[in-house]
Amino acid sequence: MNGPEERWFGVGRSLLADPAEAGAQACREALGGRPATLLIVFASPSHSTPEMAAAVHAAAGGDVLMIGCSTSGEFTTDGRGAGVVVNALGGPGFTASVRAVPHRSMDLYEAGVAAAGGLDDVDAEHRVVLLLGDGRSGDQQEMVRGAYSVAGAQVPLVGGCAGDDMTQTGTWHFFSSGRDLKVLSNAVLGATLGSPSPFGIGIAHGWHKTGEPMVVTRSEGGKIYELDGEPALDVYLRRTGGAPELAGDPGAFLNFATVRPLGLARRTGEDIRIIFEADAAERSISGLADNPEGALVWFMEADPERIVDATADAAVAAAEAVPDPLGVLVFDCCVRALALGDDRAEQATERLRDAVKPIPYGGFYSNGEIAREPNAKGMHHLTVVALAVS
């Protein structure tokens, strides 16, 4: 237990059916009677209500910085569930500044610029920008690029995109810059956090390359028109063994393709690119992030044990990167949970708990994971990203 004059990180969780009661309970548990510098809230769609956000804010004293978002499920040391998870940190040396960008108020690049604007307010030896994007609002790599234009190479960007239980119905974000409180749909939030001690980042996914590499010979953003000079959809179906009729059935193609991703070559490995849509007329395939022309890509295959271990691997890597980790935030892809199935997803959370105990952690299943540092270039999918604070 941290003393009153030390920095601290607390996590609270509640599965109460009433969103407001769950929010208040989770917040009180996270705070443990301590004043917070920043609250980070993860809530299932059933609990992502204005009443929940107001209850969390009030339980913290009604004058606190807060960011948060809806999820496709949350997890803590108590396991997985559908409710509210509140992560809180405070104590001497922690400083924070927050920003909110409403949906469609500007393009995603400018939203990233605005979200990272809190860097102007935080003067600390170590800084990180925590981003909560929206996985349904186009190419979130543009948001990361915008934030990077402000943060530069010295300040890492970490976070995830809000979820909606994979219903494609819309996401919610919770925000307060102090006394105000907003609940926004499909927004972009940023929190700059400063500390006299370093932050640790871990990334893992558990997929490996299979087959021969391909060159993206024609693309635009996340849409790939040609691979090795051939129509991308034809290459994709041939190489994955997909039936031709999948191209005309959006739902069936989505279910087939989400667990048959591409790997985009990077200096330190591969960034996973989920393929979620096909256009039968133009023979193209589309992903959730950029696939630049000239890039080298592979089809990726799951390694079952490494997939299960990825959550723990990312969290351990983050915790081991700092001298005395106080807590860990974990952003785990919602499609990974789908690919794992309930039993192995439960096994993954158990391995995470065993690997990092007694360090507290809070996480959620996201619609895209963010890690921008020297060894990672921004948006990730089917990946786990972890941030350790110290």
C-alpha cells in the first residue's frame, strides 16, 4: 500500500446492473480515499451512460480530470466482465492535461493534433500521451500521425480505440477537464501524463508470417487495390482458401477475414492489419489502417499459445521497462478475444494476472491499439499494447 506522500495507481471494478451505482462503486474502489490526478474509465456499452459518467466524476469529488470510453469488454485482476472499470492515479509528481475532440469537428489528423495539445501544459521529466480514439471513424492512423506531429519522437503515444461490443452501432467517450463533464459519441480524447519516473510500453500479438511476401502495388489509405500487380481480392481469396462467394456477402467475409490478417513489414517485426471488407466490383480489400504502396506484406497465421500469452507478454514487457511499476493499463484487441474464444480468453486473463501480480492493472478490448515509439509506428490490430506507470 502506497503511503500518503507517494505516487499511486488504483483500479476499481463493478458489475452492478445499474450504471450509476457501478460507476460510483468502481471509482471509490480505485481511489481508496485518495485524491486523483487523472481518472481513466472503461465501460461496456450497457454501462456507457451519462449517469455512469456523472457518478464516477462525483465519487471523485466532482473536480477531477477524466477520460474514458466504451469497450467490447473490460478486465482487471478480478477477471473479465461487462460493467465499469475505473483506473486512477495520483500523488506527488504526477501531472496531467486532457483534451476532447467531438466527432466530425475536424479531420482525424487535426483531431490527433488537438488531442496531443496537452503537452503544452505538462512540464515533466517523463511524458506520455494517452489516446482514446474511435475505431469506427476511418483511418485512425491519421489521428496518430497528427498526434505525432506534436509529440515528436521523444514522447510516446499509447492507447486504444473505443469499442461497442462489435455491434457497429457507435461508441462513447467520457471526458472532464475539471468541473465540466461531457459524454461524446465517436470522439477522440487525449491525456498527457507527466511523471518524474519513466513510463514503460509493451507490445505483443502472437502471430507469425506464412507464405511468400507480397508488395502492395496499388492502394489508397486502408484500401488495397493490387497485390503483386494482381487484383487484391483475388490474391487474398486464393492465398487464404476463401470461397469466391465470400466477396458478395459482407457479413461472411468479415467473419472470415478478421482472423486472417496481413502483416505490414516494419524494422522490428510486423504490424498486424485486419482486413474487414471486400469490394467485389473493383476487386479490392480494405483494412482499418494504412497499407502504403510499395509496402511489403505477408499473410499472418496465429500461434495458439503465443496468442494466449500475448496479453501477459505485453504487460510484463511494460512493467519490466520501469524501476518500480505502480500499475498497468492494457489495450487488447476485441478480435483477439473473438479468435481466442471464451475459454482461451479466460486463460489469457489468468496468465496476465499471474504474470504481473501484485501490480494492479485495468484493461479493455479495443477496436484498434495505439503504440507510437521508436520501435512501433502507430496503429495496430490483433495486438496487445500495455502502458506501465511508475
